[in-house]
Amino acid sequence: MENTPEPTPSSSESTQPPGLAREPEVASPGDSEGCARPLDTVPKKLCGYLSKFGGKGPIKGWKCRWFFYDERKCHLYYSRTAQDANPLDSIDLSSAVFDCKADAEEEGTFEIKTPSRVITLKAATKQVMLYWLQQLQMKRWEFHNSPSAFAATPAAALAENGPTLHLKLEQEEAELEEFLCPVKTPPGLVGAAAALQPVPAMPSALQNISLKHLGTEIQNTMHNIRSNKQVQAAEEASQSVEPPSGEQPLISDPSIPAEKELEDPPKSAPRSSVPSGPTQKPKRQSNTFPFFSDGLARSRTAQEKVVALEQQVLMLTRELKSQKELVIILHKALQAAQQEKRASSAYLAATEDKDRLELVRHKVRQIAELNQRVEALEQGHERLMQEAGLREQHVQALQQHVQLLMDKNQAKQQVICKLSQKLTEDLAEPPSQPADATNGDFLSQQERLEHLKDDMEAYRTQNRFLNSEIHQVTKIWRKVAEKEKALLTKCAYLQARNCQVESKYLAGLRRLQEAAEAEAGDFPELLQRLVQEALQWEAAEADSVGLSPVSSEYDDYGFLTVPDYEVEDLKLLAKIQALEVRSHHLLALEAVERPLRDRWATLTELVPSADLKQLLRAGVPREHRARVWRWLVHRRVQHLQAPGCYQELLARGRACEHPAARQIELDLNRTFPTNKHFTCPTSCFPDRLRRVLLAFSWQNPSIGYCQGLNRLAAIALLVLEDEESAFWCLVAIVETILPAEYYSKTLTASQVDQRVLQDLLSEKLPRLTAHLGQHRVDLSLITFNWFLVVFADSLISDILLRVWDAFLYEGTKVVFRYALAIFKYNEEAILRLQDSLEIYQYLRFFTKTICDSRKLVSIAFNDMNPFPMKQLRQLRAAHREHLEAELRELEILKAEYLERRASRGRAAPEGCASEDEGEGDS
């Protein structure tokens, strides 16, 4: 591989002092060059001359540039010539795609498209273009497979993975060969041979200069001038030590690294032996190809040296011409700056205000004169525009006249053709002209057919290349996606660990605060300050990776992530809970959540099945929850739904006020005080909730309205966002899922479920039941509301909605499962409490401390098994019978009491005046 010094620019442009030499890059002989590998035994560096389209204004057009590829950075650098010390700019190929146009105006045109720009290049021939495209494809593929491993992997690991990487590159070459055959290396147009060729000529020397990078151009020019002087000195020195005529002169081998040439004394460059003065050190040449000038300095045949020097003189002459034009431009700018400087100096040198005022007046007069000149020029421009308009009108008139003449001429030609045709028909002799015309038509059609074949071949080549480009870009995209997924997993894990550490820190602060409450001094104040700082932390999460931060105030459904408790101790507990929830969510994000989302994304049609039941128990992703809930509700109420039913109920509510309307209005403001959708004054959710509850009170007059229905309807509104869907969801829960009389005046079915829960607790959790019985704790005071609103006030929103996902599909058995699972989740903590008051205080908020939803789901649907529905029905039937007997006994006692009261009458005791008597006396 040829040796090209490693360029050091940034992504846009990098400059380097002209005297600073860069070490050439020595490539290993095993480097691969892709499917377009030349037939040589030594791989070639990717470099050569291409035309780049760019510029602005009058200098916009094709500019000849020397391009060379840097394998370490996957950048394609370019400069004006191969001898320039510093590149003008670079193109990042790591995220670029390549395209070639079969219908381009000029042959050999192709494009490199990066995320920030599109670079249009042109090769000398179509073969060179295909060679560059194939090489760039392979270089990009090599970079995506090797640089990260090479940069961070030890040498031993690289030695082990080397054969694997080589095998991958060979497989990629074979795959690309299926699309497009390998292109041989164009001789003399790429690599070292191209560096030794003269720079392609441009119409104007100034057109090839990059005005955008003037600083780099000047540095390169100065460096080339110094290098040429050194070369001339070396030539003179070499002439004085000419080898004998019989000896063969040494020829520079471009394939030998420049470092080896410099280290080898017999083959060192002649210029190194030329003294440059007592205090001046010899300068080492630094350009893109350091062996280029050395090759000129080495002994060659006289004819080769003359040709090389003539080419160099021609190149320097063009450069000198362009530099002269550049100097003229800079000289004019310098004159204007000097004139401005003189005026400023005269103004500052003036000692009196009169002199300064005179200078200002002089400037004002100059400005006025310039304005007058500008006005005169504008008037002249207007006159010229008017003249141009008149001339254009005249030209249009002449064009019309010419068109008229052409029409007349065409008419005359048609007449002549008709007469000639008639004359031909009159002649009896067979004409020979039609045969010639037929031959001409045949030849033209054959020529056209050849053109079409060429076009078809060009489009076929373009199609093959684009197929190979799509194939490789797709593979690179998949590889990048895998890396991104791995980084997201690592980031989620690190964030989860950070949340766990922060949670432990806050828990430690809380325990220290509890232990230090009785102490005096500065220690409690220090703890209080640390707690305040911890509560005000804003965790700086990385939003760019798509992970919601802990510090976000509300979740996706509008609930507070950290509940705003008034008690300071509960505030700290709420912060700890939020961090633990976040930690569990992040740990399950990649391992559980993403595969679950993928399964739901593929589930287009919902059909009742065991797989669907397992998916619903695991939880529905937010983006699919509304769709799934609508399907679940429709299964429950399809026999009750009728078109326009909801609108009719709303119309009845507008026409007549329902008796429950006042109670509904009172409960609206008490619905989810920690949810922004029901506390914001401008939110539309309270109005929607009011209409849903009023419509249900007309739909089910036996219930009308019961406290707790507002929370059920609110959850349905937050998920479904549609009033009518939320209304039917409420109907499905009350009338089809929960037992009858669950929301009646006596709440019979609700009381039955509390007794069933007590039996199930005795069966599943006997230790906990005995402990609560020992301290005379009545769990129905806590759990009654769980069943009435399906945990709407108890669990955090993430776990609550998972409960509802399974509840809408399986029914009330899910509520019992989760109620038992909640007690199992906190069983050890409850068993440690030895006072009934402490137990009641803990049970009041202990459901909010549940953070690990996966653990709770596992307990509910695995640890609580077996849980047959037959057993639940039997327990309900038995307890309902006992409860109804108790209610009948209460009714009998109530009737007896009323009879005794009626038989006694309402006679007042002696000595006490009745209300009637008091009114009569007054």
C-alpha cells in the first residue's frame, strides 16, 4: 500500500504550519481494498484527481481537486494538488451514502450524500467513477466493522478477532460482487501514478482556487515555493555528483515507505546533503505524497527529468498567474483599508474641535459626492434598462418578422415538395432516390438502436450499483441499531442503579432523622437541611435517549409522580417511592417492556385466547391501551349498545335535572386531586366527567349515582379520552363485570366480597390473618374502598392500569388476586408492627409504597394459585346467604322497634310542656 501522510484537519477544515512535517502512514500489506481490488499484489491507497462541483457566483462550476482517503477517521480529504501540505476540507463517509446518475449531463458524475450536505463529483471516465464508488463502499464497510474494536481492544483480542473480521470483509465482498462485478484499477488515474501526473487543466487558473479557504491556499502556496527551491538546490547538488555513465541511475519506488527512505543513508534524498547555512536546519518536505518531489530529485534519465521539469514549470506558471490575480485583489482591499486608516489617524491627530469638525465635514462632503455618483449611476442604469427594453421590443418585432418569413418559406417548401412528388409520380422510370432514403432511414434507426442499447446498459449498471448501495446501507443501519439498543440498555441500567443509590441515600436520611428527633444540637438541623436539598433535587436525566426523567412532575396520564404530602416525613417517603418506581421501570425497560411492545405491535386483530390473557396480565403499552380497552368494553356491552343511545341520555339530562345531579357536582371537585386533568381550571375533563355520570344516572335508575362511580368514570376518561367510550366502560364495569347490587343502597354485594376476602386471606396468608386478629384489626375499613373503585385511590397509576387491563378481561377475580398480592407483598413489614394504631397508620398508605409492578403481578397470578372461580362463587353464595339472613334479622328488629314506639305514642312526661302547648301560650 502506498504511503500517504495522515491528515489532521477537523470535520470542516484544519490548517497546519507549512514547516511542520507529518509522519507518513505505513499500511500493513494485509489491508483489503474491497471488491474492486486491483490485480497487483500490493494494495493501493485510495487517492486521485476528481472534479468537485462548487463555488458561488461567477466562479461556480467544476474545480479539480486531489482526493485521498483516511482509514482511521473514515474521512475523504481533498486539496487543490497532490503536493499541498494541508487539505482544504473533508467528507465524513461513516454516515454517507453514494449515488450515481445514469442520465447525468456529463459522464462520470456521482454524488456523496451526508446528513449535512450533498457533494457532487465527476471522474474522468465511467470506469474511474465505478472504481471510486466501489472503493468508497468497501472503505465505509471496513470502518463500521473495525475502527471501534481497533481503538479500544487490546492487541491480543485483535489478534483473535482478526480472522473473523477478515472473513466478514470477504463475505461482504462476495455479496457485493453478486450485484456489480469488480472494477479493475484504472492505470494512471488513481494511486501513486495519479500523483505523478500533471494537474488537469482548468479554463481559468483563478477558477480552481478555493476562496472559501484562502488561508489554507496561501499556506500551501508558500510551502510549495519553499519545496521547489529545495528541489532545485537538490538538483544542482546531484548534478555535481553525477554517477558514471555506465551505471544505472536509481529510480524512486513509490511503494517503499518514505520513513524507510529517510532512514536508509544510501537512498536518502539528495537535498538532505545540501548545507543550508550554519544556523539553519534542513527542512523536511511535508505534503500529501512526500515521495513526489523526492522522485524528481532522484537521478533519472535526462529525458524524464526534462519532461518532469517542464510539467512543473507549467504548473508553477499557472499557480503564479492565479497568485498574481489574488495579490491584486488583496492589494485593492489593502489600499481601501489604508485610506480608511489615514482618515482615522488624521481625525485622532487633530488637536482642536474645529479641525475634527472640518474633517467630519470633509467626510460628509465625500459621502454626498458618492451619493450623487450613485444616483447618477442609478439614473444611467434606468436609462440603459429603458434602452434595453426598447431594444428587446425591437428584437421581438424582428423575431416575429423572421417567423413570418420562415412560415412563408415553409409553405413554399411544402408546395415544392408536392410538385416534386407529383413530378416523380408522372415519371415512368423507377427512381433510385427512394432506395437511398430507405438506406438512410435504416442507418438512422440502427444508430438510434445502438444509443438505446447504451442507455439500457447504463441504467442496468446504475441499478446494480444502487442495489449494492441499498444492501450495504441496510446492513450498516442494522448494525448501528443494534449498537444503539445496547447503549440504551446500558444507559437504562446505569440510570436504574443511580435511582437505587439515591433511594438508599434518602432512606438513610429518613432513618437518621427518626433517630435524631430526640437529640439536641446542630445534628437535627443538618439532617433537616439535607432532607430539604434531597426533596428539591432535579435529576438530570438524558432525554436524548428517550428515557423519561424522575424529575418530571406528571406521568403520561396526568398523575403526580411524587405525591405532594403536607407532612415532611411523607414527602421524603414519596420521593423514595418515586425513585424506586423509576429504578424498577428502567431495569425492566429493555428486558421486558420492549419485547412486550413488539408483541403488542404484531397483534393486529384481538381474539380471546390464552396468549391474550397472558399479555393483558403483563400490561398493555400506553400506545395500544385505548384500542385494547375499547375492544374489551365492546365485548361486555355489545348487547346493550344502540346507536345514539348516549346522545339521547344527554338530551334527557338537559331537559330534566336528575336528583343525583347535586351529589355529582359535589364529587367532581374531589375526583383525583393529584391529577392535573381534574385540577386545572381550564381542563375539559371535569365537564366530560359530569356528562358521563349524568348519562349513567339516567341509564341505570336503580343505582342513579353512588360515590366511587366518579373515580371509575375518570379512569376510563383518562385512558379512552372519548366521552361515549368512557360511558360504556362504566356501564360494562357496573352492569356486567361486578355483581348486582354492588352499588345499591345497602351495598350488599360489596359487603359479601369483604367477607370472601377475609376467608381467602385466612387460607392464603394464615400468619398475617392471625397477626391482624391478635391486634383486632378490621381489614374491611381499608379494603372496602379497594373493591368499590377497583384500587383507583390506592395504587400508583402504572400498577393501577395494569390491574385494570386484566380486570376488564377476566372480571372480579383479578381484584381478589391483587388484594391478596398486596398483603403478601407487604406481609413481613406488617408482621413487624406490634401495635394496632401503628398497623392502621401503615395500612392507610402502604399500597402507595408498592414499586415493583413485575413482582406484584407474579405474586397475584403465580403465588396465589390455585384460585378457581368455582370456589369464589361458592364463598360468595354462602356469605350472601348469611348476610341476607342478618339483614332480615335487622329488618325484624327495626319493625319491632317501630311498633313499640308507635304503641307508646308520643305523650310527653308529666311536668314537661309539649311544643303545641308552648305555641298556644305564646
